[in-house]
Amino acid sequence: MRNLSYEAKHSYRIMKTIYETDDGTSAFYEAFDDIEKRKVGIKAVAVAPKDLQKAKSEALTLHRFATMSTSIPALYHTYYDQKQERFYLIMQLIEQGRTLEHMLQGTIPIHQSLQILIDLCDALIPLHQKKYQHRDLKPANIMVQNRNVYLIDFNLTSSKPFKGEGTTFYRSPEQDINSKGVGQDKTDIFSIGVIFYQMVTGHLPVRGQEYVPDRSGKKWRFFTKPIEKNKRVPQEISDLIEKCMQINPNDRPVNANELKRLLIQLKRRVR
């Protein structure tokens, strides 16, 4: 469809709860559209009336980006429940896929890890080109279906990073402070670095343990390299992960496009 609908014209039957946050601000469901006769994904988000226009605007942006990238599920409809103050996004359901979080319970070969991240960069490039960031990249938000990679959940925004957004362990340093003038796409690059670290070592790096800032907050006092966690990690991969996770955003790869290029180079060289 060309336009999003903001009316409850469809009847949806909830089939399965994918997740619900503890604070009740967000949930994702597998459902069935009785009108279109198809399975859909429904994201429910707590949105106050004063923030409704912003939520609708970001939904339209997501709808537009979905037309640019096959890695972003199509957004079919939205609906706002005024009484419950809940904003619903009805979208394409990615079936027979596995979240990267689930895949990380096992071992992912290096070459497959590189390809997944290359495809993830492809999904982010059109967003970054429009000065948008995902801002909550984590394995639970990345779906792998055969050879396709999808971003299945968004905290999409074009504003500067602010304190407390994102997910613990995956958020960038600038998301722990009120950021000023940080490059618009550098937050996602840091999160990819954390995910990459986890993929090749089987260990989620924790701030305060694997990496600790110095008193100035401008560089890491120490950083446990991936190769120190797993001696089989190629040096070039360890170096790229460390570059993505630099405390200074300006020391990271410029954007998803540059990171994709570096990942492709590694995939050609690493055996």
C-alpha cells in the first residue's frame, strides 16, 4: 500500500507474544489479520497524546525506508488507542527466521558472522544517509532468515543521542551522557562493534569489566581485545572491533557504508 492508515479498519487476532518489556512501555506480537488473511507482526508502544504526531512521523519514515531496503519489514498500518495511550504498528512478519540472539546460543562461523554484519550495514545505509540512527541495535532486534537479514525493531530517530536510551551493554558511551554534536550515525557503529565482539568470542563485553574509561572520559583506560578472549580470532577482526568500539565517535568508521567496505575486505582475506 502507498499510504499508512491511522484507523482501526482491520481485525487482528493475537497468536503469540514475542516480548513484553517489564515496564509495559513496549511489546511485540505475532497476530493474524482477518481482513487480509495473513500473519502480521504488531509492535505496541506507550505514546502520550502530546507525542502522537512525532510517533506518526517516525512511522511514516520507517514506512519510507522499508520501500528502500528489503532488510526492513514492510509497515502496513498504524493505530492509536487514545484510552490506553498505545501506538500500534502493524508490519510484515518474518517467519521461519531466527534472531541473532538465538543464534548466539551456539557458535557462528567467522565468515557467516561477517556476512550477517555486511547485510546489517546494508539495512542501515539508507537510514544513515538520511541522518537517522537505529539507536537500539542488539541481537534480539536482528532476524536471520536463510541468507536474509532483517531489522525487526526500531528506536528510529534523527535527534542526538540522549542519556539512558538504547539497551544496556549495547549502547554507545554517548548514550550514557547527554551528547552534543556527535556524528549522527556513530552510535549504531559502536553497537555493531559490541555485537561483533560477542559473535566472535561468545562473550558479551561489559563496560566496567572489558573496557573502562579514563578520568577524562575521552579514551579507554583499558580495553580487553577480542583476540585476548579468543585466540582464534584473526588480528584484523579484533582490530576492527576495537575501532568500532572507540570511546570517541570520531575514531570509529565514518558510517555503515565504510564499515561494510571494511567487512567485505576482511571476508575476502580471512580464512
